[in-house]
Amino acid sequence: MAVGLNRMRVGIGSSTAVGLRALARLPHGTRLIRFMARHPLIERSLRGLLCVYQPFPDIETATKYIRRFIPAGHEHSDVVSQLKQFADVTRESDYPVLFYLCGYASGLSTVFDLGGGIGNLFYPYDRELRLPATLRWMVHDLPDKEEIVLQFAKSRNEHRVGFSRRMEDASGVDLFIVSGALHYFEDELAVILGRLAELPRLAVVNRTPFSRAEPIVTTQVGDGYVHACKLHSLAGTIAGMEAIGYRLIAKWPVHERASRVPLRPDLNDTYWGLFFVLDADRRPKDASQ
Ligand SMILES: C[S@@+](CC[C@H](N)C(=O)[O-])C[C@H]1O[C@@H](n2cnc3c(N)ncnc32)[C@H](O)[C@@H]1O
């Protein structure tokens, strides 16, 4: 009974989201939605209708709420098998990273891949860049991925890929990469990196939805799973990284996907990629030579 009711509420949420997204595409649609959302009674009704498609104050609150309706998230078998397939393709949005990284590739010895899934990014990067034989590529992801990462690497006869349970392992790495995952973290990138004893030399963000203005917590709803995510401010992320000593080398739009928050179409944007290099004077002496 409760399952059927929850399914119905998600269905109503989906239809409401479709309606609001269509309205946002009309002339003045975005302004109309913002106008409606300023009236507390209408806003509350829209949130109720949107169910798992509504905005939330933070990722933890969102996750608690959405799990009542859709129990599965990142561990869903469809999500995992898609990541395995990605190991064999170089996606369009990987090319900017490959372009900016190729000059550094032969000198890489440690990589920290935050939200690295099953380690799938390593395989196309290695195919295109011929990464060093002594490289250590550490995938950091949710605990359920550890065995999958290791088994997958074994199936490819790949000894360079391992799993890290600790964010601290990112301290001082040559390359910190977060691709398609920064939005699953509450903290801004500069805050995450700022906690490390030593900053990574290169920091790359790819395939990430951002907000055009202030950050907003929303959801990504798939077939049988849902993730809470935070669209960080694009300008705020860049400013934060510059404040801790990084220089933005490149920024590229990723048109494979777009964020479409039904109640805040004014914040919607395409996905983005960013390539940062730590300024030489912020690097430890021996690494800056
Ligand atoms: C869309 S996949 C990205 C995989 C890969 N980086 C790529 O570009 O294809 C997002 C990954 O983020 C991971 N993730 C989500 N929340 C996380 C968290 N709190 N800590 C670590 N990993 C997380 C998920 O488990 C998932 O593997």
C-alpha cells in the first residue's frame, strides 16, 4: 500500500517537474515560476507536488527524504554496469582533460580520483595518454565500490589502479580529479582540498553541473534510483580555488547534460569542466623544480 502510494507521489513529482521545465522554456516562464515560488502557499504546494524533485537545504536532508520514496542510489546495478561500459569509451567531455593533461602525463606518479566509480576513467586516459608504468591511480568512492574497483582492475590485468578509503590520501598527489562527482559533496572543492596537509599539483573537475548563482541542493532521478546532489556555484568554485593558490587554466562547457531544477530554472546551466594548476610558489620546494 505504502509502496504504491510512494510510487504515485514520485509519478506526480515527475509530471510536475516536466510541466515546470516546459513552462521555464516559454518566454517569461522562468520569471513566472520565480514569482509563484515567492508566495509561501504556492511554494509549499509545488514542493509537495514535486516530492523527490524539489530543492532541499542540504545533501543529508535530501538523502533522508528521497530514500523514503526510492531506496536505491549510487549502488544500483544499472549505474554500476554503465560505469563498466564507460571504461571502454573516450567520451566527448574527456577530450578537454586529455588535451590539457597530455603535457603532464609522463610525469604523473600519483592520481587521486574522487568519486571515481569503478575506476573507469583510468582506462580511456591510459589508452590516450599512455600513463607511466609506475603510476598509482587511487580511486576514492563509496565503500561498496572497493571490491568492484579491485576486481575490475584485476580483470584488465591492471596493477596501477587501487582503492583509497581515505580522503587524506589525496594529500600532495600530482593529479586530483573529480569527474561527474563533485556535486555529490556538500563542501566546495577548495574546502575539500584545503583540508589536505599538502595541496595536489593539478586539480581537474569534469562533467559537473553547477549553479549560475548561489548553490542549490537538488536530485537526479533515474529509472529505479535517485541521488541527492548539490549544484555548487561555478564562480564561487573558481574563486575558492584561486583563493587557496590555484590558477584556472581552462574552463569548458559539457553539453552532454544540463541541470534542470524545476523550481529554480534561473540557476540552470550546462555541465562544466575546469583545469587548475597550483601556483609554483604554493608547491613544496622539491615539487616546484
Ligand atoms: C557519475 S559517477 C562518476 C564516475 C567517474 N568519475 C566518471 O567520470 O565516469 C559518480 C560517482 O560518485 C560516487 N559518489 C557519490 N557520493 C560519494 C561520496 N560521498 N563519496 C565518494 N564517492 C561518492 C558514486 O558512488 C559514483 O561512483
